[in-house]
Amino acid sequence: MDKSKKKAKNKAMFSAISVGMVLFSAHAGGGFATGNQANTYFINLGWASLLSVIIAMFLLTMTMREAMIMFNDHGLSSYKDLFKTLFHPFDKLVIFFEIFFYIMVIMAIAAAISGAASALQEYIPVNYKFYVIIVGIIILALTMFGADLVRKVSTVMGVVILISAVGIYLIGSFKGENIFNVFTVDFMGFGYSKVSMAIKNAFVYAGFQCVTLPTMIVCGKVLKNREEVKESMRFSFLINTIALILSVIMLSSWKSFYLNIESGVTLPTVLIIKEIGLNFLFVIYGICLVLCLLSTGVTTTFGFVARFENIKILEKIESSTKKRAIVAAFIICLSMIISMVGLTNIIKYGYGYCGYLAIAVVIVPLLTVGVYKNRTFGKEKDNLENFINETV
């Protein structure tokens, strides 16, 4: 193979992997690392949880694939343009994605505050509401003065927590109950009765994960053609599915332990590490988890502030710092109020209802109308290129 072609092929592969890793990092954030999301949407399904995980990750990566293909083929510049193209001639339907996106952003900030407060409470037992207020103040301060630093630190912390999480899942699976016995007993007791719920939960889980779509379509701009997009999402499907299955297997093998502890479902992974006796990892994982959750809160708040700091209501305020402070304080106070209901309720109800909305406005449209429009556009593009080549 020619060196230039080999170099181009390696570059394309690296781009595909890097974009696939973006979705993996976004998915395997603080909510995933706590074990709360997996416990809420999969553990009660027994053996069918594995089926549900596979369907959820297939739906998520296929949705992202069609979104990136449409975004790149049409040379679009924002998620608004993407959904206007998708919904055309009903362009104004884009408002439904915006409703989903901003509600989900508020839920994500609330979950970050609640998760960090719960984690701190696990290590140093103090009133939960006190930690919610402290975490809210820290996120506000960092949003105003240290967002860049936090984003840089969060990259390192994210890598550490992902590596340690996979290690914990593997060790925890061997230390817990025999997973084959757990799933066998479940199958003998329930058979295939949970399959319909497994499919429903897969759609909901994939739905609220679609909050990462605006980030994915921008990152996917580096992919040169449809094949690179497909390769990227195949890779992302593989690693996301493996990581989530490992998480589900470990939690399933320990559910008889943490489900019998008051508020055990809030941070099951942390409780399992503590029970196994991995004290060093317990401390390191806790620090990384809190930092990752703070990072999620800061970066999400920062993005929200950038979107709303120039609205008409704030036009009379000349100082951009004051504008940012007002918007940041508003969204953080609102998120703090929501966080009082607890991480489990935020993920179960907040994420859950957002997931249902995303099924209607993101997943189904992209996997039906989006697939049709992408294929039609692709054929027209190929026909035009063939015509030009024949003419030349």
C-alpha cells in the first residue's frame, strides 16, 4: 500500500476512534460512575438487563450516526440547523428538541450537585442539604472564575475514573454472588416476562443520553465521509456496551447487599468498593467521582450561561461578568432546589421523562425520517457525481 494512502487510512481510523471516545466519555460520566443509572434502568430486569443494555447502546449509536451523517452531508453549523433539516417542511418543530435539551441540562446540573453532595456525605457524614449548598456555591464560583482549569482537570479525572471503574467492575463481579446463578434464578422465576420492560427501558436510557447530540455532531465534523462516521459509531457501540454490561453484571451480583442498605441505591458502586475492602481505591475513586461531578456541573452551567447571557431581559446590564453571574446563580439555585429530591429521583423521574420526550423528538425521527432523508440525499449525491464524471 502507498505510504500516503496508509497514512490517510491511519488518520481516518484515529479520527473515528477519537469521536467514538467522545460519546463514551459523555456516557460514562458521573451518573454512570456512581452506578445509579445502571441500577435505576437495568438491575431490576434480571437477565434481560443484558438485552436492554445492547438495545440501548444500539439505539444511541445509530441515532448519533444518522445525526452526524445529516450534519456533515448538508454542511450544517448547529443542532438547530440539523433539526430544521430533519423536520422540514415543519422546521419549527425544532423547539421540541430545545425543550428536551434545556430541561435535560437542568437535570444534569441537579444530578451533579446531588451526586457530589451524596458522595461527600458518604465520606464525611454531614447533613445532605448542607453539602448541596456547599457544592452549589463551589460550582457557581468555578463557573465564574475557574471554568477553564476545571475542564482541564476533569479530562484527567475522567480517564482515572473510567480506568478504575472498569477495574472495580471486574474485581467486584468476582467478589459478589455468582452472576450465572443470579441470572439463572431470575430466568426460572420470570422467564421472558421482563423483555417488554427491557425494550422500554432501553429506549428511555438511550433517549436521555441524546443530550450529548449537540456535542457529538460538532466533534463528528472531523469525519470525512459516511464510512468514517459508521466506523466511529461501531467502535463506540462496542466500548459503551462492554463498559455498561460490566457495570450491570457487578451491580447484579451485589444487589442483595446494597439494596438492603438505606439509600444504598444512590451510590452503589462506592458502597461495593467499601465493602470489598479496597480502601485505597475507595479514597481515590471518591475524590475522582466528586471532581468529575463538579466538572459536569461547571461545564454544563457554563454552556447554559453562554446561551442565555445575552437575552433581552439582561440588555440593560453592561457588565458581562454580572450577566453571567445572574444567569449562573439562577440556574444553580434552580438545580439546587431540584437536587433536594435526591440523585435517585432525579435519574428515575427527571432523566426518565426527558428520555420519553427524546424518543419522540430525537430517536424515532432520526431513525425513520432521518434514515430516509440521508439515503435519498446520498443517492442524489452519488448520481450527481457519476454524471459529472461521465461528462468530464
